[in-house]
Amino acid sequence: MKSISKYVSVLLIAAMSLTACDDWMNAGPEGGTKTADQKSDAASQNPSAAAADLSAIYAQFIQLYAGLGGLGIERHNDFGYAAICMFTEEQGQDLVSPNIGYNWFNFSDWTAIRENTLTTTYGLVSHLVWNEYYKIIRACNTIIEGVDRNDPGTQVYALSQALAVRAFCYLQLAQLYQFTYSDATLDKPCVPIVKENMSAEQQESNPRATVKEVFKLILDDLDYACENLNGYGRPDKGYVNQAVAYGLRARANLITKNWAQAAEDAAAALQLSGATPLSIDEAGVPGFASADAHNVLWANIIVETNEVVQTGIVNWPSHLSTFYGDGYAGVGATRYIASALYEQISATDVRKGWWLNDKLESPLLDAAGYNVMKEAIQVEGNELVNVKFGTGDGTTTGLGAAAADWILMRAEELELIKAEGLARSGGDGAGALAQFVQQYRDPLYTVAAHGLSILDEIWWQRRVELWGEGFAFGDIMRLEKPIVRTNSTNWPSAWAEQNVDANNGVLLWRIPQSEIEANKGISEGDNNPFVAY
């Protein structure tokens, strides 16, 4: 049962979401928009104004058609941040989807997904992702420009959250549009920085900032949030608190190779939140659909009144959950684990049951659960289909089933960041990893189980633990790994041979055509070059 606070917060979010719907390029002070001084005065006289703007930020994460609606296009893969996660998962090697017309996330074909025009499938996705992140950034800037960060007064928590979410967006963008943070990439072009109080002229001629500049902004914003969210009691887990800010900074420090600090931040996030990983028993049932779980630090709160739910089919359970029969998974667009990864999972690991075996069985499913799945999809022929993700209310149909939260940060990810940070900085990463897996996933686990180095073993654990949640492509870029599909037997033939070397130019996303047309600071020559597979 979802908590009452979700229903209270969603009313405010729904009321204020229109403030975040305009195109991000209209964020300048002209056209009747309040100046920074006016916003600061309004905030001090009416603190609820800042709270409303804050709600608009989080509403943007789950807004229907947020990415392409400004172009007059409505597509069934345009439902907010969860959709972006599904697009990036499709590009890797561990999540397999069918090559059929009902698959709106048919994004595994490297021969076709690097165009940036509106006439191509990839072009639409490029617009969708770019617009979604920059709209959230604009909503963040609305708060930031109205508060004096040196003397924020009662608005310190709103300001800190806006800075943290802005950092989150730039962190996501940086991993798509340039190769990972390193000495070789620091001065290379990343993405434009849109900050508070930029004039319309500055935004309309805004070149790509360097990797160094983007990550400086990210870490500066997160440093402020970590320090100033102390004592904040949020309405629900849809809001960023101090623990989430530390978790975001842990991610950023992992990318920027501040290994020890990444481990410290992950540990701080766990301590501050009190979040703990799911137990073996708890991980042994379909889930990952509710922010109420004790392992969740941050999530997109999604309830029946949200537009993405009201559509019935334009939401993440429709495409990802094997238990939601009213959606696209119910007509064949289901998601599988790559056979090569599945075969490496020990039989004593509870996560083996997150996918059906070759007998179409899973220990996660009792008779009732199996019947729910059978009502939702055609089970025959669906070996290795996921049963990891449940629905909002555990049923197969109706708005309650589609009203499932999208988890943005959970304790298990932080445990793995801590292990990696320790391993890379001379600490006992192997011990931290073994303790986590043995206690919460596989009591017979040993770090040497897969014959990998400790760092590759941690990546392997991330691939299994975070499967389907939007981390796979970022890890491939961050760790400079190749994409290897040929060792799996269940990839569709059209994509099965499409391996990609680490740091291949085809991995870089292309800046969308709409941005190049609107932003005089970026020409087609400034774009990431088109690289044919």
C-alpha cells in the first residue's frame, strides 16, 4: 500500500507541473518573466512559491510527452526519466528486447541510431532525451535564480534540492555526449551549461562546455547540497534529502576518480538514510516498484492520477514489467536478460530467480504469482524474460497496476559504489563486496567465483544487481568497456553481431537538430561526428 504522503504530494505536483512545460530555451528574463530580484522578493514574502517551483522539478521527471511534446509529437516511449533509462539499457549487452513493431525501445541497432534528424528513430530519441534533461534543468534554475545562496534564509532546502537535481541532470548528460572523465577528455566538448540568471542572448549562443567545466558545476552544486540539506525532513522519497545528495556525489566522485571520497559519500548516504539492502527473502519476490521499500533512498513517485498512468500504456510497467498485461509487454515487447550473463549467475544467488529459466520457472513465483504472469504475457517461449519488476499493486490490469514508482537510488547501488571506491583507493573492497553479496544475495558467494579481477567482479555485480534500472550504459562509458553480444544466444539475429569496442565514436550521442537550429553557439561542425557502425 502506498503511503498517504504520495497522494498529498502528487496533488501539488499536478497543480504546478505546467510551470515546467515550456521549452527550455524560453528561460530568459524577457517576455514578462520575473527578474532574479523579483523572484527573491517573492520567495521571501511567500515561501510556498519556492515549494511550488520545487514540486514542478519533480513533476518533470514523470511528465507525459515531456521530451517531444514541444515538437507536436506524441510517442509511447516519451514518459519521463524512466523512459530514458530504458533507452540507455537497450544500447548495452545485458538487456535483450525483441525486434518487433510493438517494441518502442527498439534501440539496440547500432547501424541506425546515430542520426540526429527528426526523420530517424534515433533523431527523435535524441530530441526526447535532450529536452527532458534541459527542461528539468530549467525548472531547477527557476528556484536557484530566485534565492541568494549566500543568504538563502528559509529557502535553503529548496535551493539545495534544485542544485542537487541540476547536478543529477548534468551528470546524466555528461555520460552520453562525451567519453568518460579523464586527463584525455577534460578539455573536450561536453554539453552546454545553462545556469541561473543567464540572459536570453547568452542561452541562444551557448557553446558546449568542456568536461572539466561540466563536472566542476556538478561537484560545486552537490557540495552545497550535501552541506545545506542537513536537518531537512522531506514530504516523501520523491524529494532529495541530504542522504540522496551524498549518494549523487558518490556517483560523481566515482566518475571523476575520487575513489576514497566516493566510498565515504556512499557510506554517508547509507548512514544518513538508514536504508538497507533487501534481504535474500525480500529480494526473492517481484518488486522494484515502490518507494516505500526500506532499500529505497530516492524515487519518482507515480500514482493513479498521473497522466502517464491514465494513458494505460505510456508508462514504464507497460514496457518493462512482465506482470502488466494491459501494456506493450503483454503483446510481446518483453525484456530478457542476455543468456551469457544469466548463465554466470550461481544457482544459490537469489537474483537467478529474477528471470525465468529454460523451464519457464522462477523460485520468485508461487502459484499465484505465476498465474498473474500468465495472465499478463504469453509465457511459452519466454525463457530468460524478467520477473524482477512488479507492478504498482501486484495485479495485471488497471490503473493501480500501472501506478508503480521508478526507483532512482537504492542501498544496493551504494554498497557497490562503496566496494569499488575502497578497491580503487587501497581499501578492502573485496571484503565489502563479499559482505554485501553473502548477506543479501548469495550466502555461498566468493569474490573469486567468476575468475575476474576485483574491479571487474564489482562491475559484474552491478550488471546483475542493477539490471534494467538505467545504469548499464553509463557503466560501459565510465569503465571504458566494450559491448559484447556475440556470446549470448538470445539476441535477435539483426543485432546479435553488433559488438562495439570501448571508446568507439559510435557510442557518443549526437546533439539533436533542434538544439543546433536554436543555439547559435553550436553548429553541426561542433556536434559529435556521425560514426557509422
